Amino acid sequence: MNDSATDGDAQRDILSEKLDLKTKLAYGAGDLGPAITANISVFYLLFFFTNIAGIPAGLAGSILMISKIWDGVNDPLIGFLSDKTKSRRWGRRLPWMFYGAIPFGIFFFLQWIVPQFSANQSDNVWPLFWYYVIIGVLSQSFFTVVNLPYTAMTPELTQDYDERTSLNTFRFTFSIGGSILSLILAQIVFSQITDRQQRYLVLAAICTVISILGLYWCVFGVRDRIRAFEAKRILAEEPASLPFLEQLKIVFSNRPFLFVIGIYLFSWLGVQITASIIPYFVVYCMGLKESDVPTLLIAVQGTALLMLFVWGALSKKVGKKVVYFLGMSLWIIAAAGLFFLQPGQIVLMYVMAVMAGVGVSTAYLIPWSMIPDVIELDELQTGQRREGIFYGFMVLLQKFGLAFGLFLVGNTLQASGFKASLAGSPLPIQPESALLAIRIAVGPIPTVCLILGLVLTYFYPITREMHAEIMLKLKERQEKKGV
């Protein structure tokens, strides 16, 4: 028996084994950094721009829109390039994470600096605007460099339908756990540091270090399994890759894929719009302090973390669709209720936060458990595995929608008369029109997004039985090739 045959048998043995706890933990750790940085950004960056840097809400929303649009544009490009990457030692995805981790951390940190371009910055915010646009574009570029190859690894680590849900449970345990950790850190930092600008700088520095370490844990922890998959993929002798534009046509002719990106888009529009407006809601509508914001967010994320395990186990019995419907229904009730909350109804606010957390966990778990099934359907139809381009375009469309949502939130606040402030200045009293705009953004708008996501989930075509049939046909094809 030659060496290549022996190596092939060894790789098949590794891939036939169930994922061990060490590999699942390492894979989960890869989402720690992106989750921490994204969580801090989505909850605090718009608030930071308007209440610390003194940028008008409309311009602040535009900064986030520009960086998110660029983030979306580079997603399919990085996905395509990672599909094309050749490294038998590291696989297609890990080199991107290894070399991108440190720049990713540095540019995230630079977003929380307020550079002094003039003695009185309130008179001319444009230098500050362009600083945050440039840093935001670079930060989102390196976020994609580490995060998109990471997300594309799921179907490479296991081809088992239920094990993927388990793997995503570990991933989002770290993701939501990282989000909770970032909020606990925010609460500690905010309570210990009185300077409002210094708070964010210290918090960003701590999150940067944790993020980089989590990415390297993932790279070295999953390397053996990824190498085994890469060796098997090379032995399979896939047909020559199609041109990029031809791949796009195939991707968007995959009907289940269109459902998944729609479900993901509406789920995360609900998540992100709510998250970006919550600090304003807590401070201006509920009359609480800025340091009270992390406590409420921990209630949401803590519930979501606990429910991940419940939904993961339940999905094996009742399926992904039912789990999504159960979680989203509670979240819709909570989102609608937030609109009517009044100052002093603190206990009710926390009850709604817990209800929302139950639904948020399904927004994390279910769409990402669906996308590998879509990729296998494409492999059956075309003979190629194109995880990168599928994940790239899934995130592309989601970020375009998110960019528009953040732009809309920022400009709606400005149009409603919202008053920005500089660090060190007392928070201004907001007009009734601004308070109404905040309530609409925290309640009715997310509710509409979540209902649209439910409609698409109802019509999603890939069932457990259909996926089993897809995998059987793929296995038969591989056996014919002797792979």
C-alpha cells in the first residue's frame, strides 16, 4: 500500500469519528472575538459617536452604513478567495484567521479613540467623520478576513445533520458567552472609571486582547480535523472551478439558499436595530443611567445563552422550523411590549428582556444550522463545495440590509430632533419627537422584521428527510470515486 493511500485511510478515519469536546470547544472559541467586538460595537458605537465624540446622529448612522456596506461587499470576495486558497498544512480557511487576527484587533481598538483635530471639534465634525469612516472600513475588512473563513468551516468539520446543530450550539455558546462577558466587562469598567471617554478606551483594549487569543485557540484547536478534510477534498478531484459570475448564478438559483438568507436578514435586522437603540431607550425613555445599560443587556444575552442548549436538544425532536417559531413568537411579544413601557416599570422591562433573549437564541442558532444543508444540495447538483461563496453572499445581503437599517435609525433620530453631546457635557433633555422615534425603533420596527422571518421559515423546503436523501446520494457518489 502506498503512502497516499495510507494517508487517505487515516484522513477518512479522523472524519468518520464524532467531533470530540476539545475540537468543539476550539471551534466555539473562534467566534469569541468577533462576538465580543461586534457586541460592543452594535450596542455602543452609535451611542459613542453621538454622546462621546459629539457627531450628529445622521452622520453617525452614515458612518455605520458606509462601513457595513463595505463589509458586505468584501464578504463574497473573501469567501471566493478562501475557497481558492491552497494549503495542505492549514487548509483553505485557517491561514486567513492566523494572519488576520492581530490587525483585526488593532483596528477595532482604533474605533474608540476620539482624535483631536481642532480646539473646538463641535464646529467642524468632518475630520472626525472621515477618521471613523476610514477606520471603520479597515476594521470591517479584517473582521471579514477572520470571521468569514471561520463560519465557512462548519460543513468541513462534520457532515452529520444533528452534529452540525451541536457544533453551532458550541459556537453560539461562545458567541453569546462572549457577548455577556463584554457586557460584564462594560459594567465593571463603567462603574470604576468616571471619565466617559476613558471608559470606552479601556473596555476596547480588554476586548481586543481577548478577541485575538480566542482566534488563535480556534486555529490550533481545529487544525487536525481541517487538514483531514482538506486531504479528502483534494483526493476527491473536484471538477474545475467555474468562473466567479457563473458561481453567482448557481448560488442564486439555489432556492433553499434564498430562503435562508431571507430568514437570516430579517432575524438579524431585528437583533441589530434593537441592540443599537437600546442604550438610548434605557437612558432617555426609561430615565436610567448609562451604567444600567449592561445589566439589561446581560439579562437578554444570559437568557439566550441558556436557551441555546434547550433549543439545540429540542430541534433534534421537533425540527428547526418549530424551534424557530417558538422562540420568535416570544420575542415578538416582548418587542411589541417595549413600545408601551414607561419610566418606573423596571421589573416589566427585565421580564421582556428575558422573553426577548429566548427568541434571540434562535436567531443565532437556526439560520446558521440551515446553511450547511444548502451547501450539500449545491454539491449534489454541481459536484463542487463552495462554502466560502455561500457564506459570503449570505452575510453580504444581511449586511446591506443592516447598513440601511442603521442609516435609517441614525437619520430618523436626527430628523426627530435628537440632540448629540460631547464627552464631559451633561446629557441633553430630548424632545418628545426624539423619544417617540426611539420607541418606534425599539418596538414596532423589529416586530415587523421578525414576522417576515417567520413567514420565510414556514416555506423553507429542506427537511430532515430531504437532507438525509442528499447525504445518501453524496455518499454513493464518493464511494464510486473510491473516496
